Amino acid sequence: MGPDVPLLNDYKQDFFLKRFPQTVLGGPRFKLGYCAPPYIYVNQIILFLIPWVLGGIGTLLYQLDILKDYYTAALSGGLMLFVAFAIQMTSLYARKKSVTIERMLSPDAVMDEDEYESSGCADAETIKFIIPGKKFMVNTVFHSVLAGVICGLGTWYLLPNRITLLYSNIGGTVMIFIFGWVTVCIGEYSLIINTATETATFQTLDTYEFTALMRPLYIIFFIAVDLAHRFTVNVPALEQINQILHILFVFLPILWALGTLPPPDALFLWGMEQVLEFGLGGSPMSSHLSSLHVLHSVSVCIGFTRAFRMVWQYTENALLEMVVVSLMQLFIFSKDLWWNRSLDTGTRLLLVGIIRDRLLQLITKLQFAVSVLLTSWTEKKQRRKSTTTLITLNVVFFPVVMLFIVLSTLLSSPLLPLFTLPVFLVGFPRPVQSWPGPVGATACICPDTVYYEQMVPSLSAALGSAMAAGSLGVLLPGSHYLCRFQDRLIWILVLERGYTYCCINIKGLELQETSCHTVEARRVDEVFEAAFVQEEYAKALPLNEHFGNILTPCTVLPVRLYSDARSVLSGIIDSNENLQEFKGDLIKVLVWMLVRYCYKRTKTPKELDETENNGVPPLIRQPELNNSPYPQVPSDTDSLNLETLDEWSDNDFFDDESTTKKENGKLKVLPSTSLPIPGSVESQSIDGNSSETISEDKLYKAVALGLPAVDKGKQREMTHLPLLEFNCSHSQLLSIPEEWRSSCLPKSKINEIKKLFPEDWYQFVLNQLDSLHPKENLSNILEEIAKDEVLKDLYIHVVMSCYFSFLGIDNIVPSPSHIFRAYNSGIPWSLGLDWLTEKPELFQQALKAFRYTFKLMLDKASLGPVENFRDMASYLEEYEHNWYIGLVSDEEWQEAVIQEKPYLFSLGHDPNMGVYTGRVLTLQELLVQVGKLNAETVRGQWANLSWELLYATNDDEERYSIQAHPVLLRNLTVQAADPPLGYPVYSSTPLHVPLI
């Protein structure tokens, strides 16, 4: 073989010393420690460069625009995968063909030199020398696949244009491309050719050939960062990291040679230790917990971790499990039994916990199955032609049925009764919520939703107290509870449980009861009455008439909510005496409402005193009139008709270009450059420094007390009428808004309406305003205001206009139907109605007064007549502060419920009975009954609901599985499912209920 020269590759010497110690092979030999034949090095270099060649082919095709970048990576990776398998198969063939190795003992292994026979560049011994192959066939496949992946991704990682985009430098691109491929080739060599002896060696023996993965894993990490940068938009920090890692990539061989980078097993254990010490606040362990040979330590860790956490999460269950384990320790004396020999305490607790959970599920599933089976015969409405056959089949195939029940218990999956018939299947395992999506995200919102929304905070607090006291039994995630109060049904699902808290979801079921809903709700009431109402069940040994029902009564809770009372108003709303009083009361309530409204919208008395101008009335200052003509008010008629409607206008005034506005209670005239217009008067400004034109019609509009409108079609004779002003400087405290002062009444009615106006009540209401600001001395001011005839005439005009708008110009006794329509804003059309609806604020106040008057009529009929003005004012104050009187459909009704107004009233009509009804909601603390539901019954019915609607697509609203079932509460259970399969009207987000 020629002269032997020293071997320069120490790495190969190390390799053979480990692989072939003290071996003697026949035939020509070359000694370790000296140079191998040249073809050995040539073969190694060729194999080393294979990934570069394959990657170069892909890169060239990409640069020539033949393939896209990802196709280039796929091509290079596929070729590398094929070559890797070919190399491994060649090594496997060579090992099978090589001669048998005879192991001989040598007295001095150090002095003896290992020799290796080689007869050619491609013989079996040479191939086995260069490519030792893998110990395990799994690694042969896995390493080959990994080599293909790295070659493909490495080609993508080192594409020249990609590197140029990162650095915009041709020289840098060339350097990174060349030395980057050297790094890739070194990593591929470790995978498919021969594993190098690493400087950073952690394990004494590489039993599972992990060392070969060290270099490829670092390459994959660098490529992963580049991929993240490729598929992430506008992350400058990631781009900078990628640039730095591309440079470090070419230095990886140096870091491997220096032993700076740890092997995978050391890196994993170091990382876990850092997490334990700094992330979890622990101490580095004396041994490895996370070890492959001693899995027993892992079970110990899991068992004790679970045992300590169970104390905080499920205290009752943890106590039960510890008692069971302790008792078994006392009664099992044999130390050789597997319970004592093989299991630690944590594992025993874990095993007992699993058995406890599955045993509880088995019991509840058996109860569910028996209930479905028996009620299919005992409940007449559930009995079908096939019932007898199904019961017989269940008895005959009892072992099979039990197998299904046990299997569903082991899998913790629902027992699915097909179409809720006694035909049982095993459903698939699902979370305790049973439904996908976030909790409380969907509900069938309706007007009834608000009642559940209002009661949830109080109910949650009451549930927390009951849970802490143990009144609701053992709380487990997946437990279901049903609450009942009047027509309300509340469904509660326990989502999560801890020592100091419980997380629940509250659902509200519909209040509009269907026939099926009513049947089951009545049975719920009967179950609760049997438990909580003792009169009928005060026997020596009372029997449970509802044995087998899925509802078990638990407790009653005090909850702040609205009680709902409905009454028939026959004899009140149709009483002629009551309706006659209603007319007079309406005027009084309108006065009370409008005076208070106008008072609240004006400024405080202190501010008004500061704006007084030597006693001159500040609202309207009497201008100095000239001799310009003033339009005469046209003669009035006793009635108006539609033919003259278009010729009449309430706002027939000249629109001059000067602008007037009130500032600090005075009339201010803004400068104008326009010339005076005909029919206007000159008036000095308040400060006396300028003279501006103010349309006399504008001033007339401000104080004309409901006088008729001007005829547009005819030129009337002009007369001089004096302008009116308030008699009291403080009258602007109660000034009627200017837009309310237009007229809708015939002139002939003015004297008549003045007779209807209750002046003594008006004076009383004004005097009562002192109570709104007790700190201010208003008595003297209010006395002066009460003497202002101009202000009184304004209120007469507005109040009576509203009165006739509601009851009509004829002033007859209203009928019950008229009262009902007006209460519901359905006032019959009239000119007065048009006038009123054009003023939204006035309309709302007038409608509010009408509803207050109706409520006053009911209270007087039921509680007795009002003795004096003070009692009547007390009623109205009570309505204002503690009542919402309106319609259920009003948005304000919903807001009043949320704001917890003490009382709400609405007027309704029952078309079936032909009667008018009153509905009163009263906010108070009342007792709500709570019962626990069989959780497996609920899960099973929900599983059938999902199967029936989503798979069988049986969406018939009258299908059998949605019909009333008084024992299984089937209709209520379907309602409580999440939409779109169920239809609760309210569903809360997860509620955190503290237990301490």
C-alpha cells in the first residue's frame, strides 16, 4: 500500500478507536495513526459536497427563473432525501457483505495499533469505514428525512437574492452563500454519513444517536427565524435578528469545534433548570425529574402536584380521596401487594380520584338510562307503539347496554339517547360546556332579557353565600342548577371551581310560556313545593312523589328582583265616575308636570338676581312703538276645517336679517347691516348704544298668548295692539319655551278653557317649588310669580292645548278605548295633535302627565279618594321618583329595570278576554328556589340535540325530542342549549363568584 505517513485527520483516529477497538482483520491493512489511502479522503470530500451540489442545482434553476423559490427548496430537499436513502442502503448492504469480525484480547491495548483492511475505493470494507450506518432502522429513516428537509430549507435560506435583500451588498452575499453552504454540508454529514466526535460532549454513551442531531437542530433554529421573518410583515426587530443570525450562521462550524454550543440533551435540561429556578421560583434539582429510564419519578411529581392543587381546587373531593387512601393503608397489611409496593402516595390519590369521578358518572348515567327507559312507559304522553319493543330489546341486550354505559363512563363522554328514546349510544367526549365558542356570546335577545340582566348581580351574590355554606352540595365543573321564581326560570352552569371562587354561567329561559314549557314548569313548581311547602307533606313518613325526576331541590335564596303582578281593570277603567274625575285630574297633572319642567330648565334664583336691571322685567322689554301698522287678528270661527288649513300659519312673521337672542335673561340684538323692512318697528338695544330693527311680529310671537294665526291669503287691516310683558321680573324662572306659545285653539274656546283651569292648584304647585331648593329662600319670589297674570295665561294656553289635544275639542267624557289608545300614544288625529307632535319635548311631558293621571285614577279607585292638594302632590312625587309608568316596549322601560326603579306600571289589553289589564313590577327581595339537575341527563339530551340537528338535520319544531317531558325536563333542557340549537333569552359571560 506504499509508505505509511502520519494521519493528519485526528478526528478519524478518534472515530476508529471508539468503533473498532482491538480488532484484527485479514488481508492488506493500514494502521490507525497513519495516513489512510487517498481514495478514502476523496470519497469523504465527495460525500461532503453532495448537499452543496444538490442545493446548487436548485439555486441555479431559480436564478434562471425556471423555478420559484419554494419549488427550488422542494426540488433540493427531494433530491437530498433520495440520495440520503441511497447512502444508507449502501451502508446497510456493505455491513451485510463484510467479513466477520473476530475479537481478540491483547495484553497491552495502548501499545497495539488497530489495523483496518481495505482492498479498493468502493469495496464493502471501505464503505463501512466511511459510512458506518445507523444502529436503529428508525434513525435511518428519520435522519434521512431530516437531511432532505434541511437541504431544502437550507437552499431557500441561502438563495443569493434573499441574502442581497437583507444586506444590499454583493460581497457579503457571496461570503454568506459560500460559507453558509459549508455549514449546511457539515450538518448534513453528521446525519447521513458519519457522526463527528463533538467537543461539547454531555453523555458518556450516545445510546440513541442524539449526537447526530446536534448540528442539524441548530441549523433548523436559524432557518426558523428566517421563515418567521418571511411570513411576518413589518417587524423591524425580527429583520435585524435575521440579519445578525445570517452572519452567525457562517461561524457555526467554529462554535461547534470550540464546544461553545451545547448538545440537545444538555440544552434541554439546562433550559428546564432555568425555568424551574427563575420562572417557577424553585431550586435546581439534585436529579432530573422531566429522565427516560426512570418514569416513576414523573408519576410521583404529577401525583403530588395534583394532590396539593386538589386541596385548593376541590377541597371536599381532596378530603374524600385522602380518607380513602388512609383507610386502605390501615386495612392492607401485605407489603407485597401492588398497592403498597408499586404506588406512591401521589399516584394512589390520583387513582382514587379517577375512580371517584368515574363512579359518580356511572351512577348518574345509570339514573339517566333508567329514567328514560321507565318513563317511556309510565308517562302516558311518552308512550309510543314502539315502546314495548324498545323496552324488550333493552332487557334482552342488557349486557350490551351496560357495556355502552360503562364505555361512556370510562371516556367521560355523554350517554346519547337516540331521539331521547331508550336507544343508547356512546357520544364523543366533549368539554363540560358541551358547546363551542365563548360562554355567553350568543342569546336570543328579547324584551324579557332585561329582567334576567337586572337580577344577575343579586343572584350571583346569593349563590356565593349558598355555595360557601354548602347548600348547593358538592360543586363540580359541569354541574347544572335550575332556579324558579314566578314565571322566570334561570339555568346555572358551573364552569370552574376553586377554593375561594366559582365561575358560573347564568341563562334565562323565555317568559312567554308555550304548552310544553308550561307542563314542565308546572312540574318544577310541584317538585319545589313538595320540598319547601310543608303543609301538604307533613306526614310521619312522606313519600317522594317525584322520585326519578332529574331535579333535586337544594335551597331557597333571597334575591333582589322584580315581582310581576297583573290585574284586570274592569270596573275601574270603564267607570263613568272615574273617567269624569280623570278629566279634571289630567289638567292638574299637566300643570304640575309643566311647571316643574319649566322650572328645572331655567337658571337658579341667585343667577337671576345678578341679571336684574333695576326692577325692569328682563324677559321682554316694552319697546317704544311707532305708528307703523300692526296686523289685525282675523276673526275666529267656532271650528276649523281642512280647507282653510293651508292658508293659516302659526309662524307668519317677517324674517328680518337682524338676530335676537337672550343673554343673562335679557334680549340682545346682534348688529345687522340690512335695511328696515316694512311693518317693522325701531327699538333701542338693551345697552342703549345702538339702534336696530326688530320685527314687531317677532316680539308679538314671544308674548302672543295663543292668539290666532295670520291669514296669508288676505291683507288685513292693521291696528295698534300693546305688547305684553311679565308683571314680575322673576317670572322667567317658569317661562314657557317660546316654541310652545303658538295657538291651536279657536278663539271662542279661550274663555271656556279659562274656566276649566284650576287656579288654586296652580298657586299650590308654585308654592311647592320651594321644596326643590330648600337652601334657597324662594318663598317671597314665588309669591310674586304667582301674581303674574301674563305667566298664568301662558300656562293656561299650553296646558289646555295639551288637554284638548288628548281628549278632543268637545270636552266629553273619554271612553276606555280612548284612554287606552292615548296611553299608548295612539291619540286620534286632530289639529291639536299636529300642533303637539311638532313639539317633541312638550309631547313627551304631556304624555307622561296623561299616564300619571291614569295611574292616579287607579290608585284613587283602589286606595280611596284624594283628600287635598298635598295628598295629590304626594302621589305625583311618588310617581316621579319611584315609578316608571309607560309601556313594556319602551326603551325607557328597559332602562328603568336596569336602573332598578322600585316600581313599574304598564297598561295592556287582552284581546281574548276583551278586558284591560294593569301590570305592576315591584322591586323587592324575594325567595328564589334552587335545585340541582342530573348533569349526565343534561349532557345526554344536549348530545342528542347536537346529533339530531347537525347530523340528522331534523329541525321540525314539533319533533318528539322537544316535546314536554315532566321527568327529564326535555323542553327546558333544549331551551337552555347555546344558540343556534337552543334559545335562551339571556346568557351571561363567565361570572366570578367569590366563596369567601
